[in-house]
Amino acid sequence: MKKNLLYTKSQSWIKKFNNLLIISGPCSAENEKQVLETAKRIDKKYVQVFRSGIWKPRTRPNNFEGIGEIGFNWLKKVKEKFKFLIAIEIANSKHVEIALKHNVVDIFWIGARSTVNPFTVQEIAESLSGTDKIVLVKNPINPDLELWIGSLERLINKNINNIGVIHRGFSNFGKSKYRNNPYWKIALEFKKNLPNIPIICDPSHISGNKKYIYELSKKAIIDFGFNGLMIESHCNPSKALSDANQQIIPEKVSEIVELLKIELNQEKKYKILDLFRYQIDEIDENIISLLYERSNVSKNIGKFKKRNNINIIQSKRWEKIINNFNDLKEILGYSENFKKFIDELYKIIHDNSIFIQKNIKL
Ligand code: PEP
Ligand code: MN
């Protein structure tokens, strides 16, 4: 990879936030009262930047899609009254043009749905060209590190030099604990490749659920040394027009940041061990999800066999599976002992499949 400014320039802007940038505020600006009440209740001791969506990229149309330009008047009041810096999402050059005209935004972020599209990122980079505003890029919704890094290169190429990223997790298919899979490995890979680029975590969009905000924040800040958090807060979360499940009251944000600051000041024992353990936990969660998915497929096979009078045990099929494992041994190059372990494990998995299929009732 070519080592350009992206890899060499230090992002000194993060030092102004003591290396712990805390952004909070509602998912969306809904009305003046909600914006001002939320801002009033956010404690400046813990939060430096007020966030709010003005234009909302919703998955399905006909939902609340953001209040639009009028919201800037409310953000101006937040800035004047409570002295917060202001952050909003921009998704095209029109947004940039309108936001710059109102001259109230200090930090722009590019949303996950925009980062996936190089045309969009290029358009935004061109319209912000040469700005000294801070621009944060959320990870793309698909787990693609190159695409994420590429979007930063587009900004640097347009002489946008105060940059950072936001880790907000990646799209899931099917049921899982979080709304978006954190795939910490990708964020850690990012940190390893680009240690000079500040990375903050958005536990709200990873979790999709207020009860996981603290555990995710702790992982990011304490275990992985992220440079900050973006946490959605709302004066009345259950009535929020977007992302109601994941927004917390402003007082809760203070509580979380206070706890993290206490943790940060404590001695960090077992740090390396924990790093490995989180990797193991993530892998284990994936193994269990896959085994569950596998047992469902096996059930469908069982039903099909029963309906069509096919024997449950098909010896040719079994041979083919075992041979596939031999190929994998060659490709991955693992030891005879590991192969023995996989064979034994697979026997258990296969026996379970047979058990499932024998117990099928149509
Ligand atoms: C948001 O921050 O409100 C948002 C829409 O986030 P994301 O791009 O991560 O979905
Ligand atoms: Mn949101």
C-alpha cells in the first residue's frame, strides 16, 4: 500500500479532546424543544460535542426522514446556550452546501450507508475540499476494511486533513445479540494499520439496544483503547422518532462516561489476556450461531428425506464430506492432531444431525 499523508500525518485535533472525544445527542433533531431539552441535560463535564441527525437515511421510506434545514436554527441555539461543538451527518454535496451556509457545524460525519458508495464519498470530499472541519467516517455497513480506508484516502486527496473514523458495526443477516455485528477484529485491524487516525466507537448503532451501551463502550475504551464514543441520547427516548430502542437519557451518558473514567484511571490488569479472550468469545458466538443455522438446515433435509422416502444415512455423502476435510487440511496446513480433533468434533455434529433427522415428525 502506498504510504501517503493518511498514514503519516498525526491527527493532532484529537489532543484538544484529551484523547477521549465524547459525542452525544439525539439520533434525529425532531423539534426545538426536544433538541434544547436534550442539550440542556447533557453534562459538559463528560460530553464535548452535541450530535444530531438533520437528514436521516432510513432503511425503509415513509418513516421520519429528518427535519431538514430548519434544524440548523435549533443547533445554533444549542451552540450559543450550552457551548457544545456541533456534529451532524452529511450524505451528499447539497447537505454540505446547506450546512456550510449555516456555519454552525464543527464536525461532519459520513454515515455507514454513504461510506459503501465511493461516488458519494468522492462527492462529499469534493464539496468539503480544503476544509479544516473535522470529518469522521463511519465504517461501511458491509465488513470491508479497504472500502473504509479508501474513503479516508478520498478525503486526504481533497486536502481534508482533520479526519477520524467511527466504528458502528456491520450488517447482520438473521438474529443476533446486537443490531450490527461489531466484528472488533476489523476495527482492531484498522487501528493496527492506521494508528495515527483517531477511532471512536458508536455503541448505540452497534447495539440497537440501550442495555448494551455500557458493555460496548467499556470494550472500546478500556480494552481496545479507542479515542472516544458517540452515544445517542434523547430527553424522552421511548418517544423518539428514530432509533427509540437504543437511545438513553442524557444523565445515563454522564454515568457511563464517569464509570469509564474511573476504569481508565485504574491499573489495567490482564489487558493482553482479555484481548485474546474477546477474540475467543467472538469466535465462540459465531460457532454457536453457525451450528444453530446448521441444525435448521439439517431439519429441512430430514423433512425432505422423510417426504420422499430417502434413507437418512447416505454413505456416499458421508465419504464426500470426509474428503472435503482432507482438502481443507491441505489448504490450511493444519497438523494431524488438529485433523483428529476436527474428525472427532465432526462426528458429534454429524451424529446430532442424524438424531435430528430421525426425530422428524411431518
Ligand atoms: C446515525 O448516527 O444516526 C446513523 C444513521 O448512523 P449509521 O450511519 O451508523 O447507521
Ligand atoms: Mn440513529
